[in-house]
Amino acid sequence: MKQAHFENLYSQEWQEFEEMLVRLESPKKENKGKKAYSEELFTFSKRYRRLCHYLSMAKERGYSNYLVSHLNELVTRGHAVLYYHKPTVILKILRFFLFEYPALIRKEIKWTALACLFFFGPFLLMCSATYVYPDLAYAVFDPDTISRYESMYDSMESKLEERGTKGDFAMFGFYIRNNIGIGFRTFASGLLFGLGSVFFLVFNGVVLGTVSGHMIDPAYSTTFYSFVIGHGSFELTAIALAGAAGLKLGSSLVSPGRFKRIEALKQSANVSMRIVYGVIAMLVVAAFLEAFWSSTASIAPSVKFSVGGVLWLIVICYFVFLGRTNGSQSG
């Protein structure tokens, strides 16, 4: 069969296939009912198989490169439509947290590093200073507060044993509310030209650092540090990232560049909110660990220290290594 006769016989079918292909490729297909879309896709699959047969015939008979290329292009596009599956919500969430989120944090490394400086800097400074000068704790907390901390961690095991499962769930809800409250204030206050985020980062760093330094005392250190090390990797990192999101918001108001401040704020908010999604997830994980793992008296401190060290390593490796595959970088 000559090429001209071959084209006359099947060109109309190829054109109809291409028209159907355009409809299925168009975003407007989302507006169609699922049943109608499925029926059209079923018809399309049969046409696709016939087109593959025509392409094979054209190659075997040595028809022109133009015809073979045209049919090959239609087959390629058809394959993409036929085997495309819209990701489910779960798959989208998994992709975000496994690839896009760590890549996003690395992309915003300037604000992440700055937030870590404002948070972990005062934290380490006050922890060291309070350890060397124990009375410094009384400059941050009143004596009653310090006494409550000491009592809490000096007799924690007996209190935890009395709490029970219902108490664990109650504390889980409390920790979620408390943690997300801290994260939200640290983030949202960035609208005050970033100064609010700086304040909460430094404030939380000073408070947590002072408590950590005071609890180095042998009477409390094992109980306290075995309690905080498990969930601390998620909680402390999340607070720093909430600050990074707030600082990015504030930067758009301080230095909007060539955009109007409202436009710069909108652009920064799109990125900052994506950071906050991860912050919320990390704070929920931290609350879960704090309620059901860190507070379990039956687990030996040595086990808690080991697991806590592994969790810190996991968090670090997550942000350093995940999301580096091609095409997974956050836009």
C-alpha cells in the first residue's frame, strides 16, 4: 500500500484521535463528570492501540519521516494521557513532606540560618551561663517557678505512673495546643517587620536555655534530659522554622524590592505558609512523642537518650539530604 492511500484511509481517524487528545490534555477536563471522563478515556484507549498499530505499519513500510514523526508524536502524547493518574491527596502530602519541604527549607536557608541564630544562640548561651552561674536562673524566673520545675522533674516518675492512658491523651491535646500556639506567635509576629519573630525566638531561646542549664544539676538532669531529648528534635527545630517563616514575611515589608509591599507580602506569604505546614506537622509529632514516649516512666532513661539521639540524627539528615532528586525541588 502506497503512503498516499494509507493516509487517505486513516487520516480522518488520526485527526479525531488528536481532537480527543487535546480535550483530555486540557485542564477543562477537571470540570467534566467522572463517569463521562472515564467513558471518553475508555474510547481513547482503544483508539490509542489502533494508532500504535498504524505507527508500526508506517515504520515497517518505510513511509516518510514526516508521517512517522507525526504518528510517533501522537502516540507519545497519548501514552502520557492514558497512563497519567492524578495524585491522591495522600500522595501529594507524602511528596510534599518527603521531597518538597526539605528542599524548600534549603532554598530558604538564609532565613532558616538567621532564625536558628536568634533561637539556638540565646538557648546555648543561657544554658551555659546558668550552669556556670546557677543564680542566674532567678533573674529569669521567680523562685516559685523554679521550685515547681525542680519538684516536677525530681518526682516525675511517680507522677507519670499515676497519669494513665486517659491522662496521656489529655496531655497530647494540651501539648498540641501549647506547641502550635508558640509556633503561631513566632510566625505571625513576623508581620511586625520581622521584629516580633526575633523577639519570640530570642525569648523562647532564653527561657528554654535557662531551664536546661538549671536542670544540669545531678538531682534533676537524668529525669529532665531523658524527658526532653525525645521530642526536642522536632519541637525546637519547628520553633526555629516558624521564626524563619516569620522573618521572611517581615523581610517583604522591610525590603519589598521592585514590588509594592502588599505584592511582596503576598509572594512571601505563599512560601512562608508552606514552611508553616511543616512546622505544624513537626509540632504534632513532638506533642505525640512528649505525651506517649517522653513521659513514659517504664522506659529506661538510657533507652530514651539513645532514641532521642537517633531522632535528632533523623531530623538533621531529613533537611540535609531529602528532596535532592531531580524534579523534586520546590518551586
